[in-house]
Amino acid sequence: MTIPLSLTINGTRREIALDDPRVTLLDLLRERLHLTGSKKGCDRGQCGACTVLVDGRRINACLQLAASLDGAEVLTIEGLAEGDALHPVQAAFVEHDGFQCGFCTPGQIMSAVGLIREAQAGDDPERIREAMSGNLCRCGAYLGITEAVRDAQSRMNQGNAA
Amino acid sequence: MPETAVTRIRHGSSIGQPLTRRDGLLKVTGAATYAADNHPEGLLHAVMAVSAIARGRVTHLDVAAAEAHPGVVAVMRPENAPKLAQHPDKKDNPFAFRLDLLQDANVRYANQPIAVVIAETVEAATEGARLLAPRYEAEAARTALDTDTPFVPPAVGAGEEPSASTGDVEAGLTAAARRIEVAYETPSQYHNAMEPHAIVAAWDGDRLTLDTPSQALAMAQGRIAGLFDIDPKNILIRSPFLGGGFGSKAGAAGPQVLGIMAAKLAGRPVKLVTRREQMFGPVGHRAQTRQTLRMGTDGEGRLTALEHRTLTASSTYDDFFEPSGGVSHTLYASPNISATHEAVRLDIGTPMFMRAPGEASGSAALESAVDEMAEACGMDPLAFRLKNYAEIEPISGKPFSSKALRECYAQGAERFGWGSRNPAPRSMRDEAGLLVGWGMGTATFPALMMQAEARAILRADGRGAMLIGAHDMGQGAWTALAQIAADSLGLDLDAVTFEMGSSDLPNAGIAGGSAHTATAGSAIHEAGRAVIAQLADLATNDEASPLFGAGNAGVIARDGSLLRRDDESRGERFSEILGRAGRAEIVATAKSASDPAARDHYAMHAHGAVFAEVKVDPELGQILVSRLVGAFAAGRIVNPRLVRSQYYGGMIWGVSFALHEHAVTDARSGRIMNASLAEYHVPVNADVPSIEAILVEEDDPHVNALGIKGVGEIGITGTAGAIANAIFHATGIRVREFPITLDRLLG
Amino acid sequence: MNRFDYVRAGSIAEAIAAASEPGAAYLAAGTNLLDLMKGGLTHPTRLVDVTRLPGLDRIERLPDGGVRVGALVRNADLAHDADFARAYPSVAEALLSGASAQLRNAATTAGNLLQRTRCPYFYDPASACNKREPGAGCEALGGETRGHAILGWSEHCIATHPSDFCVPLVALDAVVEIEGRAGRREVPLEAFHRLPGDTPERESVLEPGELVTAVRLPGEAAGFAAHSRYAKVRERTSYAFALVSVAAALRLDGGRIGEARIALGGVALKPWRAREAETALVGAAPDAAAFRRAADAALAGARPSGDNAFKIELARRLIVRALTLATAGTPERMPALPASVFAPASGDPLHA
């Protein structure tokens, strides 16, 4: 059984003939499209390393069947920067040392981008910490992560106001 | 030797600068390549099937069902697994762990690999592994400390003596004005790096290319060479980035070798990625312990005796014994100290080094017990620790090479506001009515040196290169070692090509024991200096050079030039010297190792003080570590930004140790019942609202030429105890079993 | 996971027809179903994807002032719907205390109702479990049982229902709308989930092929909005299942409790409505003594199913806490840590 699938991934429309309905969005990205920025840390929705945006919302790609996403827009870490210009969240993660080993980082960054779009947390660090709690970091870079989210959000808001 | 910038920090030096990570761009764009991100042509996927029993043997696998699953290529099992040249139970050093590589049907622990299914897709391999539906002949599992008779292991940790003592503990206790005897339990903990152990293995004849995370490239290469009887030179291991290691990726773990075997069996490249639940068994853990401490003090609160007895567990088939008692060798002064270890053998995967092995579990118990002793003496916990400050290392009698612990206590206490602590338990509340507790602990970790080698190159264009097979598991080696490399060559960071993370580079030893920056950094420093020495020889012996006659020691290297020490206005560019000499490059290799003479004379440790504030719901018992302040002295700081991150991470591991981590084992089956990141809790962002790390200055002329001690593990020590003590202070309830859970605080 | 047929349903009728075959299961977000399939715990041979069904993703105001939440409304969308959160703040708080932002963005209303237990023995395919294999036995009994049920359990199953969302829902008399081959029907949420008895494999009243289409909250339930809280005790500050949780809602009449609603989570195989406790509160002054009496009434029938006796006392205390918080008033803004004991007690009540 082949499932035809049309996905827009990082702005590029892709026609995919899926030969196996079991393929998750994460495995589609990593193993079939070789977009390996999204990471598999648990494969069960328990760590957040696979976080991507689907139609603008952050979700766990490991718990999403690709077959179910026909017509969706997917944004992964590979599609976040504009050419050489880092997204403000990416730049802030570097500046605030929001990572160590880097394995959870694509998921953290996509989660942060989703969080800023949701606009529920404001600049309240406690709300940001809560809203970023779906992304485990075993190295313990949480301080830098929280600061990076605040900093990037404030820069983005200034940019919007200008 | 000519002077390079490292020996004196000043303008233009890279060391000491808070640079952002040089691998940051790759990591924030998803371009950093971890092992499982590789896809060589013709790649197959392999998934392990693991045992559901803890002891016994596999009697049946439904190989036909797995093979019949579309996409499955092969089922690797004892009957058809490639023959190994060396039995995987062969052990020639404490770092070489015995591996389960499908040599027979025996099962020695739950989650042991019992087969590997190889398929065209990861979906097919995963389902193939499930379809094997193993049947077993099970024997009763032994997984608790009380299910076997303790024995004294021949060595603990990485080959340390199982017992050490000074004086006479019984006499010290008899003479004491106050005594306590307390027993603490610490659970099995699993490393759970975010990146599961993964390998992409490709054979080409007897050459092997591996993408796999490694904290010890040369060691892994040697082990694999032995297992497959191939020349280590024919094995290329690429490990540019580890997604965390924490001790579990030191050698080659079983699943990684199984991936290599699977590639051999299939005759195609294979990717094997450990599933998260499979990380609870075959790739190591921190062993459970029961630590019994007896202490006595005189009328003024001076320790007259300190006894630290550890009971721990290893597997039935291998030797690793958690060295919890080590911290008591060094931390507090007492004329009578004894630290001993006993162990039992259980049906568990072999425990191994896990971030601060021994120090983390030992410090959790010791710092809690010290708090209990201080409480018994009616003394402030900080005053008690100062009263028992070790001016020399108590058991060895050696002076410390440096020890700025007093400054750590002072700066940490000041920043935390310790002075306003009400000493009475259950005396402090916040505005919401939550119980507030303040506790503290002393942090300590040995300043180790291992062995490494580096190769430095200076090219005709004046640019440099530094090559070393070093490892970055998140600590920041790509940045910190490059900073050392730049200074060693007297070059700006951007004028140095820095290569690491591959086994075809000079052997950098092990990224472990918090010693990698010191060890690899020292090799880099020496290699750079050796290149500069050759360059200085060229210049100072060349009449055409303004440096002629200055003598080797009369020049310094800075910003790509050699300068006369006595007149820095006279000098010339590296490229000019090389050009005139007609040299394309200068190459030098150097090694680093610990200095036995210095180690004979001095005890070498990093130190710190951790202050913790907890909030506890008075009725419901739920606990939050609301504030942590750590002050650490660890010699020279190469990059304060990265070092601070290491301290934060370590302290968060302390939170995890105190409140969260705990592998729950069913005593009947021996299976771990919470082998997932949903139920094996590690802290989330909301668990750590406030952490500060103070970098206390410390100059150590003895540890190594660079004066560097380690920073990767010390943060966890001290912290777990500080939190436990804060919980006691908040609630008046002393919980002696880690992790401390809310049910113990319901009263 | 096993191989399956993937069917994308275009209409409810088509979905029901496709899902009425043995071995079929509905797929919405899949946040629980895929987890179970990956764990080898459930093996559907056909997945009927209902995510494209029209009309099930709406939050509708009803004439009685109530609200009808479509089965496909995502948990985050419901929690952040300002009108909904104002009318049913404890439901929003419960939603936001569950799982992670990513999961809440995906998980659906109906999926949340139908999520399966987190019992480690259910989750371990090598353990005997009557839910997975009727008659196999319950290996949780005598095992690691710190988190297991204290109410309504049987010798056949001591698991708990993990939902936060369902707890205030059941307190507020939510109704589940269902469609099946036999047409439409409605079931009060309180009767939707089943206690284990001797058939723990039957977790809800759904018949094969039946599809949850909506969850309805009556307008009358919005009358509790001023005094409505959800409190959840967990072993990590966020991203953790409840050890015990309580939804408490009060209608205060001149210093007395006019009506009370109380439900517990994490204590039984269903969201547990504590009607005896509610009755005990009617007419009482909202004080600690009354709350304690209510708590005692709620837990009167509780008994440990293993090493979990502490949960009984914990549940009592949490009822008192939730009632105290509800009395103080619903906060104007969602706490930074929803349902947490560490939520700062700041901000004015929503309806002063």
C-alpha cells in the first residue's frame, strides 16, 4: 500500500509516496529525507528532542504518523535560519550557552520558536520554564535556555515594533 | 623554551576568555552530525531484542516470524552471529567492560541484548525484533543489596584500594563527646544521555569505518580491533559530537559492537540505535549503595572519628564497584578515619563510571551525615565544616597543591545570605506559607591527569593547526582546547585550524575523570611550545633576523610574531621566519601525563561549597529546589562561560540525585519498571528556577603546567547533600534514602 | 509497531464503518496510541484516521450557556480559548498541568478521555496484565505499587486513569457525545469510564466502532467559575503525571457553601467523583473543619492496593487544599505553574 503525501517542508513542497504507513514524521525526516537535525531521544514523546513545527505549532515528531499529515507545512531546525542569518532564537542559544552536547538543541530551539508564537508566557521566566519543560536537557543547560528564549523574544518583539 | 601566552594571562590571550562555543553554529542549525545522523550508501537498520528476564537462558526465538516480516534481512543471534577473535568477557583493564555479544543463550540481566534484527527500514527492524517473542528458562533474580553475601572487592572505582584508614576509629568514637551512626541508601541511576548509544558501521574488507559516540576513541578502537582481529589502524571512528556521555560512552558498549557485527553479517553498512528503554541495562549505570557512617566529635565539635562503610553491587559477571568512600579520604580533618567497601553480586547489568562515580553517591551520604553531626553538636553546618577543615589531606598526610575551599565557603555563603539562616528546623516560611529550608554541602573532586598526545603544525603562511583525537560530549572541548591551542602557538584563535573527534588523530586518551581539558590541553600546550621552540631556533640562529642572538628563552610568541623579551618592539612574523628558512611547515608532537613527583608530594583536588534553598509544601510534601548557589575553585579557568555551564549542569545533576533519579526494579522479575524518560525522572526546566555558580580564583602551580583542574563532575558533589540538608531544615524530617520523595515528608 | 492498514475517513459514517471491523482503532493525534503501538502494547490492524472529519474541531456555545467541545479540539486550543477558560477555569488549569506544550498542541479532547493507564505493568509487555490479555492476571499486585489505585480497584486490576482533563470534567457533569452504527447517544462522563471489576480490559462504555464526537459541559457548570481550581501533586515540577489530583468547585451563598463539586485524579481507574464529599459540604461554612470532613467522606472507601497507603492521606490533604484554593477564588490569570503547589499565590481572584 502506497500512501501519496504532499508536504511542505521548510518551504519546499515535496511529493512523497509513502510505502509504509508506520513511518512517523520524525523517521520520515531523518531516515528518508535525511533531514537529521531533528533528533530521536526517546521516540515516545517523553524528551522533546524531535520537536518541529507543524502548521506553525510545536509538536513531537516521533508521535506523529507522517501519513496523517497530507497537506501540512513542516518547519524543522534546518529551515529556521534565513541563509546565513540565524533566527534570533538560534543566535540567542549561542550567546547564552543554551546547550552543551547539542543533541536536544534543535528540539529546544523549535520548541522556543513555537512558544514565542503561542505568546502565552510573556517575559515571565517562570512561565517560560514551564512552557519549555517538555524539552529535557540532560546536560542541564536550562538557565541558558530560559535566558535565550527571553532574549530572543524581546529582540523579536522590538523588531516587530520597529 | 620560549614563552607562549598561556603562562601569563594578558591581552591577546585566548585562555580565560568567555568565548561562545565554536561548534555553536553547527549545533543551533541542526548541522552538527551525531552518529545516527549518518547514512552511507546501502544502509540497513538494526534493532536489538533484549531480555525480559534477569537470569536464565533464552530457549526460543521466533526467527521465522521475524524473517517473514517484509523488509527484514537477517536475524542475528548466537547461532549465526559473526565469530569474534576474542571473547567479549576478556578483560585487561578496569575500563574494558565485559560485553554481551550473542555468544550464547545465557541471560545475566534484564534488557540484555539477545538478538539483533537487520532490515531495510527502521520500521521493519523494530517490528522484527518484537516478533521474535522470546521464550526463556528463568531463574530467580537477585537485584537487592540484601539478596547476596557481601565480600570485599579487590579494588573499587578505577583500581583504587577498597579500604583506607588512619588512626583508630573505635578509639576515636570511644573518646567522643557526641556520636552518630546513620545509614544512607542511594539507588541505581542510569546515565540517560539524550543521545542513545548509536553506531553506523561500514566494513570494507578488513577496514572498518564507524560513526559512533566515544569518550575514549583509542580505547574503543583497541577493543574493537581485538574483538574482530583487525589492525587498529584499519578502524576509523568518527565522533565529532557526543550527545552526552557522562561515563557511559567510554569504551565500546555492547550495542555498538553488535552494530559492527550486524554490518559484518549483512555485508552492508548498518545503523544500530539503542532504544531508550534499552539504555537501562547494557550501557552501564551508577550502582546502588548503602552507606553507613559513624562519626564522633569532641566537646568543641571537632571530629574525633569518621567511619564510612559502603555496601554496593556489581553484576554477576564483571567488576565495577562504586567507590563511595573516596570522599571521606580527603574532605574533613580527623585523627581517625576509615573508609571501606563491600559488595554483592546481582543479576544486573554491570555498573560503571557515571558522572562523579563514587564522589556523587559518597558525597550525598557524607554531606548529609556531616549535617546530622553538626545538628547533634548544635553547630551551624558551615561553622562545623570550618571547624573540621582539612589543612592537609587527612589519610595521606599530603599538603594540597592548592585549596581555596575557605574562599568558596565564604563567597558562597555571602552570596546566598547564609548568615541570616534560622538554625531551627521547620522555622522558615515564605509568603505563601511554604516551608523553606537552607542547607549546604562541600563539593570535591580529584584533579586528575591522564595521558594524551597532540600534534602542532605551523605553516609557511603563518597559520597553525592543532590535531588531537579529543572528545566533546558537551563540555566544550571544541572551544576550550582550541583556546589552549591558539595560545600555545602564539596565534589568534582564528589563525589556528583545530581538529579533533576522530580516531586517526593523535590519541587524546579518555574524556573522563574531569581530566580531559587538563590532559588534552597539556599535550596541546606542549606541542605548540615545541613548534615555537623550533621556530625560535630558526630565528635566533639566523643573522638576518632581528631576533638573532636573543636565545631561545629570550623570545616570546604572540599574535603570529616572535618578539624579543627584552625589547618587544623587535620581532618578526612567523611567516617571515619560515619563509627565509625555506620551510613549508614546522611540526611537533608532544605528550602529556601526570607528574608522579608532584603527585607524590601533593594531594590534588578541586573544591567547592554549595548552598541550597528548598521549598516544601507543609501538608503535601512536594519539594522544589528554589535556589542553588555554588562556589567552586578549580585552578585556572580556560573559558568561564563554558565552565559556568558545567557547574550548572553538575548542580542540576545534584538536584536530580536528591529528588528524582531512581530505577525502580521489580524484585520478582528483576526488570526495571520505569525504563523510560516519562517515569525515570530527570529534572525539567521548571525544576531549576535559580542557580548561580561563582568561579573562585585559584592558582595551582603543581597540578599541571596549565594549572587546570577539572570542572565537569564537581558540581554534582555537595549539591545532593546540600538539598537533603535543606529538606531537613525545612521540615525537621531526615530522609536517609535517595531520592527524597514527598511521601516521606507527609509526617 | 505492527503493520496496519491506514484509512483516512472523509465522514463520520465512513469512519464508523471502517472502524467497526475487528482490530480497527481510531487515530486522531496519536500521542497515546502511537506510544502504545511502539511499546508493543496494542496491535491494531487498521487505523482509521479521523483527523480530517469535518466539524469536530469546534468549540461551540450552547443555548443553555454550556459549551460543546468537538472531539478533535486540541488540548492547548481548548485551554487557551479565553471564553472557555473564563467559564471553566479548572478545566483549563487541568489541561495546562498535563503533559508538555508539544503534547497539548497535538492531543485531542476525545483522545484525552481515551488515554490508557500508565501502570508500569500494563506498559511492560512481559508482565501479566488483565487489561492487555484478559485472564492473564495482574502482575502489579505485589509489585511496585507506589502510584496505584486506592479507590475502586479490584484484584484484577489496580491501575489508575492518568488524565488531568477528565477530573474537573467529571466534577462539572460533562457529557460525552458518541456516534456509532446504532446512531447517536450520550453518556455522562462519570459513567463513561468503567471500574475494573473482573473485566479490566473494558475501560469505557464504547462499543466497537463507536466514535466520541464531542464533550459537552452544561451551562450550569459555569456557575462555579469564580471558585474553581485544580490541584495536582507530582514528583517533578512539570511534565509529570499526577500522584493525586483534585478538582474542586464551589458555589458560595452568603458565606455558606451552596453547592460543591469534587473529583479526584490518579486514585482510580476512572476520574473519581466524590459525591459524598460534595454532600457533606452543602450548607457548611467553607472552613478547614468542613473541608476535612469532606475529605474524610471522599476517602472513606479507600484502601491501599500495595505500597501506596500514603496516597490516601495525600488525597485527603489535597482535597482540603483544593477546596481552600477554590474558596479563595479563581485567580485572574492562569498560574505560571498550573495546578502546582508552587504556583505563586499572586494576583486577584477572577471574580471578586
